[in-house]
Amino acid sequence: MIGIVYTWDNNGIDKLENALLTGIQFSKIVLLNGEEWEYTATVAGRNRGIDTLLSLAKQQNIIVDIVTGSTKESPVLIKFELFKKFKLHYWETFWLSQTYNIQHSNLKQPVVDNYNFCIVSLNNRPHTHRCLMMDLMAKYNLIDNNAITWHEAKYDSENFGDALTSLARGYKYKYWTPKLLTLDEQYVTAGNQNLLPTEYWTSFCQLVIESTTDVPFITEKTCMPLFYMKPFIVAASKGYHQVLERMGFKLYTELFDYSFDSIGNTTERFEAIAKNLARINSLSKNELSSLHDKVSDKLLYNKQHAIMLATKLDQQPNILKDIYKQTANSNFEFDKRFNKIFQQYR
């Protein structure tokens, strides 16, 4: 029997630990963590049970398979000297599959004859690196006349009253006085990262501020402009765009100078991104249309390549076949979503 647990499911982790403690025999244990890169992170004050599970598995000579949505360039987060009986499986295409599964019936892009905005950037939670990028956007006057959201969303455990979340958490802005920025009302109230505001379609390019700067981790935030053929640049970890190239995507070198991708210092890297956007922002609408024509073939290629990566089972780790067999009849919400992806794209 395979013991499978989704690493955001604390109850499931507890049940698996109890099963191990009571002597139930497993051929292997699988931790499914496709949605996240940080499979050892603390959630709700606990370590997702990873150390306990690894210790119990070590005692019983059971291999632990960890499926992570991070890319192969990400460092191993578990100490080999303590726990040797584990295997990492990189499901790099998880968010491509998940996003395509939601969006595939709605991928027709409206025809745009004129751009109302140069840049669109959609931001919900004010993580520190997003605050930094917004501050630098303000430095280069890139916020006021573009399609930017800044929702300042907080976690359920946070209670800041009327204060903005980023300020309550202590972020010190240098160039921007933060405020809520919203686009169309439906986008604000729906709380759906896969829903796009109307302004998205009349914007030339997208600034994606990804979930983390710690590792190259491709989420639905990057997937959306790939599927919707929007030129984009990503504020993320060092080497993020090199990973996109390694995965087969084509960069928009006609638009952006990607030398920033090799800069280790996050502030310097993000400022170089802001300078890229400031140059694009200075162009006329006719110049933007001309640039769009130059990258149109790449936009189509990247969309088609993203669909291929999302829908071909050979792009996914082999262990998913075992997980599917074990969870095919499960009513657990994550299993149902996982199996829908697997069934549709196997």
C-alpha cells in the first residue's frame, strides 16, 4: 500500500503519522506538493510533518517520495546526512497543467487594434519582493498610467484593522506611497487568480511578480501570459528566464534586455527590470504595435509549447501514475483536481 498525503492537509499528515506509529505497512510514502516549492515550510505553526514522517519512514526502512512543483534548479531542502531514504520528483509543469485545465475552453484572445496601457501587472498579496518591485515601479513613474493592481490582501490570521497590510508588516517604501489599486470590479471581488480584468486585453505587456525570489518556481502567474499570448517579463529569482529557456520557451529579446536575469542582488535585478519597462513605456502606440508584430511568432510558439507541456504525460514525473492508481476513487478535493488533470492529459 502507498501512503499518500497532500502537504497542505494537516489532518492527512496526522493520520499518516498515526498509521506509521501503529505499525501499518506501506511500500512507500508520497508527499504531494505540486502547488508549492517549499515542501519543508512551516504552515500554521508546524513543519507539515515532513521531519516526523521522514524519521518514521527511516525507522521502518520506507522510501519517501516528495513531489514538488519547483524546477530542477531548486536546491534540496532536506539534509541528506539526516534522511537518506527520500526521492525528489520535480513536477515542473504542475501549474501549466492546472492553469490549462481551468483555462483551456477560454483561450481565445480578443483582437486589439489599440493599446490603452503599456503595462499590466496583477498583484494580490503584498509579499516583500512585490513591495520592492512596486516601489521601483514608482521610482520610474510606471504605476499611475498603467493597468496595475495592488490589493494588499492579508492572511486570515492577520488583523491589521484599516492599516495597509504591507505597512502593518513593516515594509519601508522609498519612492511610493502605497494605496489600493484595482481594475474592473469583477476581478477585485471574485478572488480568482485565473480571472483576468478587462484591462488585461488592452495592455501591451505584462509584468509578472512571481510568488518567490528564492528559487525559480513557475506558477499560474507566469502561465497566464504564456497561454494568452501576452509579452511578459518576470520579477522572480535569479536565473528565472534561463529556466524558461531551458524548458523550451522563447524569450522576447526584441523587447527586453535579459542581462538582469544573472544579477544575484534582488534590488539590483528588479531595478534592471524596471528600467526595461521604463524604456518600453516611453514608446508610442505605433511603436508598440510594431514590436508586437515582431514577436507574434514567438507568442504563438510559446502558447503552443505551454499547451504541449501542460497536456503531455511524458512531461510529468512517472510517479504520478502510481498516485493516480491509488487515488482514482478518492473524494478528497486535491485528489479530484489531480485526477482530473491526469485523466485529461494521460
